[in-house]
Amino acid sequence: MSLDRDAFFIDGGWAAPASGDLLEVVSPHSEQVVARVPEGSAADIDAAVAAARRAFDEGPWPRMSPRERIDVVQAFSGLYAGRLAEMAELITLEMGSPSSFSNLAQSPAPWMQIEAFLGIAREFPWEEERPGVLGAPVVVRREPVGVVAAIPPWNVPQFTIMSKLVPALLAGCTVVVKPAPETPLDGYLLAELLTEAAVPAGVVNIVAAGREVGEHLVAHPGVDKVAFTGSTAAGRRIAAVCGEQLKRVSLELGGKSAAIVLDDADLEATMAGLRFTALMNSGQACVAQTRILASRARYTDVVDALVETVASMPVGDPSDPATEIGPLVAQRQQERVEKYIAVGQEEGARVALGGNGMPDGLSSGWYVRPTVFAEVDNRMRIAQEEIFGPVLSVIAYDDVDDAVRIANDSDYGLAGTVWTSDREAGLNVARRVRAGTYGVNTYTMDFAAPFGGHKSSGIGREFGPEGLAHYTELKSIYT
């Protein structure tokens, strides 16, 4: 069955594109075109924003009760749950995510977000009365912020769409989703599910496009809030545009997270955890723990264990359930990671595993060799810059204070972990590292808790009541 498409999802139906420009969706494994879809233009964005604006200003969605909106989103959740395998397969095809990861995070996790936000919305204080200090009570309302531009990246497209779309819908907002040009296909399945769930026309509009058209969406006067996940460089530009317009904005950006291995850590259990935590989605994850901090006393043991672990991870066809590391999303990404591997060697780091070149047994596809660098100084570029591929750096520390200092010596502050047999010692480290999310002997995201970063890792939080609140404006009514 052909995956080609010839329209965008705008105003509740399929709209012909304003131009004949096409996006070619290329398999990162085979390097073959698997689908062709329209490429959005400024005119298509204008049409999508106009539809969202009408739906917000004149339509029923913002005027429904929270209970009514919850019922519609609940119906959508049920439909989504029935298509999880299809969604996972589609994302593996378009961006090369290993199916083992896709069947865990690319579709079940987005559905879990929907369910979590539904539970939060049922208990959310949409309107409350407070005693006023002047004697009369004050009514505090939480009203929808307006038209939302939701801009996800290509690495976990549905995961990052749902972190924006679902709270926006529950709050009563209308939305324009701009999928990344590398991953437009899952957006079409999403549109089908929204239609089946009877989400009113114009409430959600989906137009895949590149960066320039994305900037047109960000700057559009009809947009009230921008919710973006992606690179820190792009986030800075978006923040500048939104600042000029005093437009609401939330940014989930890059990371260079550190995993601190304390001397009392069980190395076997630690490596079992880092197998996923450091290399999820072939290293294409903003929360990946790519700096491994080991004490000088156990440094050689940690490097050897990490090399053994990474070497045991099957590399290859992402559709194979046994594969743990697949290709990178595009040739440009493959070239970028190869350059960082070369930079690491030029800086004096030692390649303990991997290095430049294709993995053994592969002659095509956008693959790189999973690489572990030893003897890394935290000032090196490979320790400071986000590589976004299967490249790990092992950094030595003197004591716990030094480990915390190194972990904090970064422009980023998104995530981190500590590995130890002493839970209290782990919690003490967690409290000292400047990161928005942290794990003791694990790393995960709980959708009941806020997710986001410090420093250059972003502004605002997703998930939890805090994530829903980002899509509301506060109004005080004095009586």
C-alpha cells in the first residue's frame, strides 16, 4: 500500500497544498524513498492558522466545559490505543528508530501521556473561589491561552506532539501542528484518529514543513503560544521572536546529561541501566546520558564494562526486533556524528570502542559505529556539545564533590543519573546536580511529574499539572 499523500489536514478535512513542492520520506536503513507528501508553504500555514483562529474565536471547543472536552479526548485515547503497533511501525520506517524502542516509546508512551493528562484534567482547578483579603471572595479561572503552534522534532515525533497537543486540547486551545520534514507520515495517522474521535473542525490542523516555514508559523500574529521541542539554537531563535511579540512560549531543548557511577555501584546493574539510558533511540535523545562519570579508583573497570556492554548491542535493520542501535535519521546526521568522532580523537580522547566508519556487516544506510571514548576531559567538545548519536564519553572524577562539579559544568541541565547501592547517597547527589529531571539507579519520565530543563535546556515544563497549566491563562474575578 502506498504511503504517498497529496493534502494537508486543515479545518477538519483534507486541503490541497498551495504549491507542488514535495517532501521525500527516505528510509534511513535502505536509503530508498518510501513516501512522498506535500511540503508546507507559508500559504498553507496561513490557512491552518486561520482555521485554528476561527475554531478558537467562534467555535464550540473553548466554550465547552472541561468535562465535555475530557470526553472527546477520552474517545481519542481509545482510538489511539487501537493503532499503537501501526504507529510504531510507521515511525520506525520514517526515522529509523529501532522497533524495540518504537514499541516502547514511540507509540505506547504517547498514549500513556494522553491517559495521564486525562487524569490530571479531571482534578485540575479550572475555577476556584478564594477568600479575598478585602473581605469579598475572588474567583480564579484558568482559561485557554488561545491558538497554539506545536512544533515537534523528528526523533520522537508522536511523543513530543502529545506533550503539547493533549494539554492544549484539554485546556480548550486550538492547535497547528508542524511535523518535521523527516517525519511527516505519523501526522497523517494522527489526523485520521482525531477525525474518528469527532474533534471539531479547525481545532487541530497538521502541516509538515521545514524550518523557514516553521519560523513563519512562530511569528504568525494569529498564534498565541508556541510549544517547541528541538535544538537549543532553534529554541533561542524562537524565544527571540516570541519575546518581540510577548507571545507565550515553552521550549524543551538539548542536553548533555551525566551519569555518575559511584564507587559502591553494582557495575552489572549499572551497565544494564546505561544500555538504555545512554543509547536509547540510537543515541538520538535529548535526555541520553552520554557523559559517564567514573572515579579514578574504578575508572578502568567502568570503561571495560561499558565497552563490553555497547559491543554486545546489535546494530542494524531497525525493523528487526533484536536490533538495539539503528541508523541515524539522515545522511547529514551521520556526517555530523562522524565529524564529532574525528574531533574527539583530535582532542586527545582515546577510542575504546568504535570510531569512524560503518559498523561491521553494513555497507549502506545512515549508520555510524557505536563509539566509547576514554580519557575524556570535560572541557573537550565531545563532552560539552550535543552529538545526538551513539557516542559516549567516560570522564574521571576525584571524589563525589568533583563528580557533581563536572556534571554541572555544562551549558545544559536537562537530565542525569547517579548509580549507587546507597539510596540516600544517591538522593543527595540528585539534589546537587542542576538538572530538571534526575534518576537514582534508573532514568525514566513519569507523566504525572514535570519534565524540562535548566540553563540552555529550555524554558517551562511539560507533563503533570504544570504541563497543563502552560496552556492556560489566569483570570481573577472580583465580586
